[in-house]
Amino acid sequence: MQGQVTVRLPADLSRALKLASRRMQRRSSDIVRLALRQFLETPAPGTRAADRVKGLIGSLESGVPDLAEKHRAYILESLRRGR
């Protein structure tokens, strides 16, 4: 570990952290690191949705060759079938 930070938490947040620690069977410091990492990696407001998911585009195979062209028809058909 490189650095250390001391943080004072309100009582409700401290209780929630303790509960999460027990539930996840992890140390409180591990949970704080996970939460902080996730918060800091969250895209800045105003980032385009396409930029946030560009790594996912084209990564899934639907088995439907013209899904992008006929997506509306597939959605309507799916709704008719109750899926």
C-alpha cells in the first residue's frame, strides 16, 4: 500500500459499512477501497453514452444477422409473445 487516509463517518454510514463488512465477509477497508475505486472510475457527467460503452459495442452475438436494421420489428414481436 502506498498511502493512508483517515476518514470520519456519520453514524448511519458507519453502521452501513459494518453491516456490509459482515455480509460480504470482508474488512471495512476493503469495502471502502472498492467503493472509492468505483466512484473514481465513474465517467464524468456529460460523457456520451456511446463513449461509456464503446468497449462493449460488437462484443455480443445475438444470432440475429439484421438486428440493428430491424430492431423495432424484433422488439414488437418479442412484446407480442410476452417476453
